[in-house]
Amino acid sequence: MRHRRKGSRLNRKSNQLKALLRNLVTSLVLNGSIVTTEAKVKTLIPVFDRLVLKGRKSEKREAIREVKKVLFGERAQRKFLDEIVPALEGRSSGFTTRTKIGFRKGDNAPICKISILTEGVFSRQNPEVKTDTESEVNA
């Protein structure tokens, strides 16, 4: 029974689902953005958000231990702890953005692109980024 269980299992057994999500998170960290189905993206977002919050722990060794449980490969672990976590330090939530691309040709599954918001997309969140209207007003 699924009482009080959130998220989709994506028609997989628990160990297969865990491996799939670990692979998706590792690819997202290494590449910055990935393209996959909408169902996988919806399942991936909470996993990535929890990982970012674990990576912010005050004790560095605790953060390393938690990240190693999820990410494959030392390159992905180092990139996550050295580049991504400091870039997301000012945010309390909303670490990723999801963009609908279209539908897959074979089975018409909805396809999404998920990206990490490491650089400021909105001017209010990152003061270094200025829009065209702000530059016209200040000039």
C-alpha cells in the first residue's frame, strides 16, 4: 500500500529506482542540465533539493559523507561541493528550473529540460545581473 508515500516509482523496483535517480542527479551535476521525461524530472527535483540541503551542513565531513551516498564518482562529488553548493548559497529553495520541450517521437511522452540555477536568472535574486529596463532607468 502507498499510504502517505509521495512521488512516483516510475514502474521500477526500489533498487532500480534508486539507481536511476542517482544516475540522473549525477548527470545533472556534471552537465548542469539534462533532457528527460517529465515524470522523471518531477521525481528528480526533490532528490536534488534534499542533496543541496545536505551539502550545506556546517560540518564539511558530514556534507561529504551525505553527498557520497547519492552521487557517483569523485568528479561529480567535488564539483557539487566546490561549485554548485556555494553558487546556491543565497537560495532557500528553487534550485532547479524545469522547461517543457515537447513530446518524444516514439511514444509521445512529454519531454522536459531540467537545469541548475547556479547563475542569477532573475535580477532580484542576484544583484550583479541587470535587465535592460534597469540599465535604462539608471542611465
